[in-house]
Amino acid sequence: MSKLKIKQIFIMFASAAAVAAINYSLFDPYYAAFMLLILIAHELGHYTIAKINKLNPDLPYFIPLPVFSIGITHIKKLNLSSKFIHKSILFYGPFTAFIASIYLLLLSFIFLPSSTLSILILCAFELFFNYFGSDGKKYRALNKI
């Protein structure tokens, strides 16, 4: 493993820990943990599809903000890819996060009945924000081609 990859892994875990630390102080610990897991799933969705298409992505890192943290996955050869690959990379981030949020919602019905409402809010947030939010604007713009 190269030094660059070790540095990227360290930055990913350190920035995820910073996101967790900020949100644990503000919210219910279950909500903060699920929010972080959904954010990680979202960014790893982009990363995985870019890796499958051999676009040489960097591991994601996170900008810790209260309530809405930001995840960033830098993909080096994205401009050289086809529009279909670009669309699939944009799509699979919200898709994997939505699947992860549904999975966590089902688990919360079984194990954490008191925090199910907060998980349901996260599921809805992931679906609507990413369609109408930053990723959705790019995805809808590409579909107008």
C-alpha cells in the first residue's frame, strides 16, 4: 500500500471522526451515528462506481459541520469519461445512501424503537435532498442532453 493511500485512509477516518464528534454533541447518539453511516455510504457509492469504471478516485473525506456535514470524493479522470459513466457515478451516491438508510430504518424498528422517527427523517432527507440538492442538479442537467 502506497503512502498516498495510507494518507487518504487516515484523512477519511479522521474527518469522519470529526463529523461524529460534532454531531454527537448536538443530537441523539443514534441519529448522529446513522447520519454518519449514511454519509459514508453515499460517498462510497460514488467511489465504488468510479473505481469500477477505472477513473482513479481518491477516498472520500468529510467536512464536519453541525447538522449538515459535507462529503467529497475527488475523481481524477471524470472529465475524460462518457456521459453514461458520469450519470452512473452521480446516481449511485444517493442510491447507495438511500438503500443504507432503508436498511438502517428496518434495523431501527427491530432494535431501537424510540429513534425510528429520526431514522425515517434521515431516509426522507437522503431521497429528497440528493434529488433536489447538489447531486440532483447535476444529474437533472445531464438528463437534458
